[in-house]
Amino acid sequence: MPWDHLDTGIDKNWLKLDLQKALEAATVPDCSFEGCSRCGVCGTDFGHNVVVDALPIPEFAGEFVPNTERKQRFRVWFGKVGDMALVGHLDLLRLFDRVVRRADLPISFTGGFHPNPRISVANALPLGVTSIGEIADFELTESIDLADFREKLVATLPENIPVYRVEPIDLKAPSANQLLEAAEYLITVAATGSLAENGELERDNPAAVSVANNANWEAWVETIVQSSDFWRVHTTKSGKTQDVNLRDRLHKLELVEQSEATAVLRYAGSCRSDGNLLKPEHIVFMLEQISQQEIQLLQVQRTQLILGYC
């Protein structure tokens, strides 16, 4: 066989014989008590098998029940920078779970069949996107000093997850996810060519303007701000389609930097838990409708999550 040059210590003829016994469903005695079976492993220098008595089985003390008490709650503003942009949302939750255990923080758990730590991140950040404005709520079983909580959390978190601010909040207050209204992004985009020449986009938008090959970012941004509607077909998870006016979800759009081909834009748009979102891809869609140019999204950074306090 191709692996015959490997010496495992077991004789090949013994393996053939043992296979034949297995196929015949024969009972093979235990060589620890019934004598050597001559498999090739044991030798004069190896000695005999030593059977160690099993340890006593401890008495069943009941299923572990995590502490579900809620005595204190902190809201943490943090970031995901550098390589942490490649860590997904579920991995981030597992990271926080390990962090609070290593920091010896008295985190509270949910009840039910599968208890989880009461750590609630306001909004899932897309993979590959950096942020300096994330929010998470931590609920504790004991009351501790805010400075101690922050010190332990910062000491255990990776350096690419900086903590900017920590505030105590009432236990009965709505979660950050429930209060979330909008998000602000900083995006870098580039104009790579005319869409009309490639037949990828028809000039059927009344707000479209005539542009040259060179990007006119200031005019495009101003046209988007002055426009009243940008309709796009949205397909739900169930497969239903609906027309959505993206302009209604745009709160603010401004030009930060520009060059002949690239620009840095800052925008604020809807970011609610009911699915009313304005994604960076939607801004690219608006720019393409206005400019009749193919726009490429180069970089995305979320700068803040905006909560609508009651």
C-alpha cells in the first residue's frame, strides 16, 4: 500500500487477521488479561498494560443555573478599527462574552433553555466596515463603580476595539437598539466611467444632469440634496418587492474631500430596527442616477449611531 513505508509498530499481518475477525463479528479477548495477541506494539521492554481504576463519579448536584439578576446597566460607546473590521457581528458577541469573563465582570444572563449574557449591541456592523461610533449595553448582577467597570473592560478588550465613553442607564430604559434612529457614515467613492455609454443605466431620471468625463462631486451632491425622490425596488426576505424612496431616508449629505476621480462624503440616514435603513450602497445608487457615471465604493466607516431619546 502507498503507506507501507510508515512504521506504526503494528504488524500488517495482524491487521489482516483482526479485520477478518471483525467481519466475522468474533469476540476478541482483552490482551490486558487474556495474554498477548501479538499485534506488534508490545515487546519485552514495553511491559504489560496497567489498568487504572476509574475515579468515583461525583453526585449530581443539579443543572447549572446562571445568575439572571439585574442590578446595574452600562451603555458603552466603542469602535471597531483596523483588523477588527474583519470580525463579524456574531464573533463580536462571542468576543464580548469572553471579555467579561476574563475581566471578572458580574454579567447578568438571560433565562430559558440557552442562557446568554445580557450584552446588546445596537446595530450589526457589516463585515469589512470600520467604526468609531458603536454602542452596546451591559447588564450586571452586582453594582460596581463606573471607573472600575471601564478599567476592567478596556484592559481586556483588544486594542482595535477602543472604548470612548461609558454611562450608567436605568434598568427599565429602552435598549440602544430600540432607540436607534439614524447612523452617520464617512464613505470614499470613485467615478470609473460613463454608465450610459455601457448601456447600464438609462437617462430616465428627471434629476439627471449632463456631466463631462471628469467627476463633478460638488454638483452631484448638491443635486441629490435638492432632489425629492430616488425610487428603487426593494426585495424582502420573503421575495416580495416594493418601491422605496431612498431620498426620504437621507437626512444629511455633504462633501468632505474631493479629487478628479475620488471623493469622501459624509452622510446621515435612517438606521432603524424595523428595516428602514439607508446603506452606503444606496448613496452610490443616487450618485449613479445623477451623474450617469459608474461609481465604486472604496471605503466605509461608521462615525456614529444616533439615538432618539424619548
